[in-house]
Amino acid sequence: MKTAVSVALIGLTLGVSVAQHDDDLLFGRDGNRVEIIQPQPHPIRQMSSVLGRFILDVGMDFYFDYNTGLPDLQFCRVQQVWISPGLVGSKSGFGNVFCESGCSNFFNLPTNNTPHHHFIFAAPSPGVYVWDVQGVNAVARGGVALQDMPYAYRVYMVAGNPLRLFGTVQPAQGYQGNLYDLRLTVQLRQGGNALATSMLPPNPSAIHPYMVGFNQPAGTYTVVAKLSKHLSRRVDNLSLSGARAQNWQFTTLGDVNGDDVIDDADLLQILFAFGSTDANADVNGDGVVDDADLLVVLFNFGAVGEGAQ
Ligand SMILES: [Ca+2]
Ligand SMILES: [Ca+2]
């Protein structure tokens, strides 16, 4: 990994001709694969309130080697992996490029003979928004094809001043798969009523593996978190105002159908997928559906999530 110092010096060297910004995603090379050299991890970004919307400028560029002044790469595709509903990334002359559905969700560097581009991300209401990307199909300066980034790089964007929860997400001990393949759902409740829900893939490479925002007043809430394939956890009487750390440890695996109960419906789904690689029925995340998955469900049979209503 190259140092932040050399990146800063590059910024100075190129400062006049190319407006490089501290938070621009700089795509470079780490051994045989493409990597976002800086910023690592991406800092939490505050969106600006403009005409009733929230917007943020997100830049990207190649990483330029300090000694040679040359870019690490000659080509890289910035591929979106996940984006929060409602968040849209657009660029003058290109329209909406990144969004939940109906966008191309990738951008090639270089485009129009330059690797340096800026996108405006916009969101309609206060909250925490997520944009996850990977560098793929990259070609190094010398012409060598590089391996894709093996993880998703996350940018958190905060619109307004929502209630925020952030922290770590620990799956059950028996889960062997990738945490990013699961979905974390966090729900705010008061008096038994669900007020707001936010969902995202946990991302251990991000500044916080999860952060969610709720456009709700400060107060005392019950918070329920559910990780896919796991039973939910619940914390009562949580006093929320601004941002607060809340780590989640999920202990019980086996809820294949996501109804927060482990019962014969889960068992049946595994039996129907037995011997396949169906990711939904692969309880322990080892890539196959077999008796190990059945055993997990049988062992936890009858268990109900803390947040089940
Ligand atoms: Ca179930
Ligand atoms: Ca399995």
C-alpha cells in the first residue's frame, strides 16, 4: 500500500492542471490487482442541502505514481455493487449513471480521454445513504490485465442530521460465508409500532461495517436488527439523538426464509435445494446445500428472534 504522504505530494504536483480532491477515489494497483489507493477507508461524507435536496460531489481518478508522474492504470471500470434506494449519482452530459434500478451503474476510466471525473449524488430526504463500488476489468500502465477488487469499497453519505446507528456486525459462529453477502435490516420501534427500517449489506472494509440513519425525532426507541439467515436481536429503551454506536452480535443461524422463526418451513427449503449451490438455502455459507445446513436448522429448531412480532 502506498503512503498517504506520496498521495499528498502527487496532489501538489498535479494541483494546477488537474484539480485533485482529498476525497476523490484514486484507482491504482496493488500487486496483481486493482485497488482504490486512497482514501482508505472512505470518510463519512456530509451532503449539502440545496433546493430541498441533498447533494454530494464524488470524484474519481487514477492514482499517479509519485516517482514517475504516471498513472498506475491505463483502464479501469468503476462498477457499482450496491446503492441505497433513493440515492442517484449523475454527471453532466451523461445523466443518471448510478441508481437502484434503470441506470448503467458503471463508468469507465478514462472516458473522453481523461480518468478524472466528478459525479453529483443526490438524495430526496434526510438519512444515511450508501454507495458501494469495485474496480474491475483494470489494465495496468504496462498493459497487464489486473484482478478485480475482491471487496466492495463503501462511501457513506449523510443527508441532514438523522438519528444514526453505526458499528460492527458479527454473524453466528457457524457462518462461514462472506458477511457482505448477507443483509442487515435495522428497525426503529416505539410502543410496538415499526417507525422506520433501513437495510444494507454489512461491509467490514468500510469505516463502520454498518451505519443507518432514520429521519425521526430524538427520543427513546426499541431497535431491532436482523441479519439474513439469522434470528433478530433487540435492544429496548435506547436513547437516540445524533449518532450512536451499537454493535450487533447474531448468535442463532438457520432462518432461511427470513420470517424470524426457525421451523419446518426452513427445513423444507433446504431439503428442496439439497445438493445444490442455492445461496438462499446455504445456511452456513460454505457454497453447498447439504446435511451441515440441515443440522444447523435442526439444532436451532423452534427458536424465535428477539424482535419477532
Ligand atoms: Ca424461518
Ligand atoms: Ca452449506
